Amino acid sequence: MLVNISYKSNLQFQATARGHVIVSDQPHSNGGEDTGMTPPELFLAALGGCVGFYAVKYCQARGLDATGLNIEVSAQKTTTPPIRLDEIEIHLSLPVSLNDRHQKGLESAVNACLIHTTLIHPPKITIQIDSALIPTT
């Protein structure tokens, strides 16, 4: 899996993967042009989309109608270091009634979401910086 992110202008970045493009930016209040979601918003969107994928696959495998499924993901930004997202809440609503078995099955399915399990078991992250060195005189 590979995503390439390139700087466009001001505070705008373009992410490209498999020919798909997403632009991220900052709101006007943070010096951006507000042409796209912020990276934390994209992060929450990715989490919600992943949960949705697992929910729909569960429904499809059991002949349950997923039409109208909606997911809201919210988070709070901490104010003390390390500044990060906390208290992430995912609210999944499905316009059909589920019996106890399907309710528990759907919960298990969405808890298996790749991004959710990655957050619960944080990956090793390494950062490598390559820059063109300018000789000093």
C-alpha cells in the first residue's frame, strides 16, 4: 500500500494512490484556503469509511439491507502535549432493526476494521528525511 503526498501551495497537499487524488488543506482560520478536509478530518473519514466497509460486508453476507447506513466519527483534540486526537467516537446508524445476534455480529465486524485494529495496536512508525544538501562555503 502506497500513498504519495505532494505539496501544492500555501497549506495545500495532494495525496495520490492508485490514480485517485485527494486534496487536504486548512480552514481560513488556520491560514489555509479551505479547499479540502484537514489531515485529521481525513483520518476520521478513513476510519469511518473502513468501519462502513466492514458493516456493509457483514450486511451483504447475511442478506441485510445496508441502504441508508450512515457513520459519524468525532474526536476531541487534546490541549496538553502530546497534542493528539482523543475520545474518538463512531456512531453507526442502520435504518433496519437488528436482532441481538446481528447486533453483536455487526459490532464484531466493525471492530475488525483494519484502521480500528491499527489504532488499538499502534504500528511502528519511522520517518526518513531526504534533502538536497546545499554546500556551505
